[in-house]
Amino acid sequence: MIPLGSPDVAALAATALAAVQREYPHWLGQEVRADTRLLTPRQLSPAFYGSYDWHSAVHGHWLLIRALGRGLPPTLAGSVTAVLDEHLSGDRLAAEYAFFDGPAGTTNERPYGWAWLIMLHAECQAGPDARHQRWARALAPLAGLLSGRLGGYFGGQLQFPILSGTHGNTAFSLRLIIEAARRRGDERAEAALAGAARRMFGDRRARQWDGSPSGDAFLTPELAEAALLADVLPAPEFTGWLSAALPDPARVAWDPPGFSPDGADPGTVHLEGLLVSRAWCLDAVARALPPGHPVAAAARAAAEAHRARAALIKPDDGFGRSHWMPTFLLYLDEQLRAPGARG
């Protein structure tokens, strides 16, 4: 389902390339225990100091790796490779590791930023040449640290899922690291994480699907759950789960939310991301259902409607968009290109 056309990957990469090298403005997350420990973004995170915040810098680098795989003009590809060589060097990533291995990094950026770091590492591991493997080796200690922590976090430390529409959302980060486990062929990790998904979201109860979104949401919790379970449950089991979660398909309203774009307001820009994430979640639901299922056609049509609205977004129009929106647009395109349902 890609009738609306693919995004301009080179334009997204150029936007992300500028963002990951821009240190300010910056939203800095750090636990401070003394005045002497106040650090600038570049001092604190020499690899991921740009893109306004750490998690956006991390997934901006994922975008750059993925865009190289999709093919970029030679001059842009050279610039992207040079920045990746600089940022994903052993020395810079050793400093990132030291922060997260210390007392200020035990929960900082959990789970969203950690999940994207694991995705970045898996993308490098799957790369076709020595450069990718060099970047993967440099990322491996930090990815291993955060992967182990998230395994324990989702495996039982987190007793109840977080159902927010922003970075703390459990379902989306869990879906990302399951995707990363599949990308690197780690069947044991995939099975353990799928078990965590079942534990936290597999109960067969009705969900609230048609409420208005939170004013700063870039995820719909119910749809994030559904997309996660569409990935991990066999098709018949997912169909049964959805029948309980959505007992009256005729009543669901999956129309794109109406709002006035405002690139200067972070919450409103999040709503633009909501259009994008709902599109990939609805597509995942549609593809996991058998032909003729009453929800499949509705989900497919709703995904198209959200994509049409998302196509109007100008991801390079203001730093409030450019520091993170390109990743969501490329991730959507990647999801739509994935063959079949992944259940």
C-alpha cells in the first residue's frame, strides 16, 4: 500500500544531517548532583548532542544509516558518511557509554531513546560493508548495556504498561526493540520480548478507541498496542484479540484528528507526528487481519486518510519539526514497504 508515493529520502536525509550537527537550541536531560557536573550537550553526549534532544539525535542517525541503504546522491552520501564516521567513533561512543553506565544514566531516556539506540545498532549490524560494521562495533557496548536493561524492564520490572501518547509509551518502544531483534536475527531476544508484549497487552478486554487525542500526543496508545500485537501474535490469535478489544467495529472512528498546524508549538507538532504514527499502526492492523474482516477495510482506509494528511507536512519547516519529523516519515515508508504482516 504505497499509492501516495514515497517521501524524498534525500531531502529527509539532508534535513536530518543538519539537525544532528546542531547543538542549540537543546532540551537537556541529566540528573545533576553538584554544580561541578553541569555539562553542555556536546560535553555530555559527544555523539548525540544535536537534534534538540538525545533521542531525536539517536533516531536521526538511524535515518541517516537507513537513507544510505536506500541510496543517496554521491555528494550527500559522502557528507552523511563523514558525519557518521565522526559521531559514531569509538571515542565518542565510549563517552556516551560512560554517562549511561553512571548514576545519572540509569533511567535517563528510558525507554524511547534506548529503543532507538538499539534500532540504530541493529541497522548498522545489518549494513552491507565495512563502514557499517565499524559503526556497529563502536555502538555495541552502549547497545548491549541498554538492551540488557530494557530486557529486564519490560520482562518484569515494569509491572504495568505505560499508556501515554508520548515518549514513555510502552507498546511503541517494545515494538521497536522487537523489530531490532528480528533485524539482527536474535530469536531468543525476540521471543522474550514477545512474551513481555503478551503479558502487558494480551488481555482480551475492550479498549477505548475513539476518544480525542491528548494535545501533545504523537502516539495513540490503543493503536500502538494493536500494532505491537499484530507483529507478535499469529493471525488467528490477533483476530481474536481484536474482536475482544474492539467488540463493535461499526462504532470506531479513525478519522484523522482535526487541528491547526503550529510549527512553533511542540505539542501541536507532536500532533503532526500522530498522523504519521497512526498511519503505520492502522496499516499493521489491516495487514494482520484475514481478507474480508470487517475491521481490515476500515483500518486500510483510515491509514490512507492519515497518510494523505501527513503528506502535507513540511518536515524542514522549522527546527520544531526538522529535529525529529523526518524519522517518523521515513519509518512510515519503511513500514509500508515491509512485505506482508509480521505476525
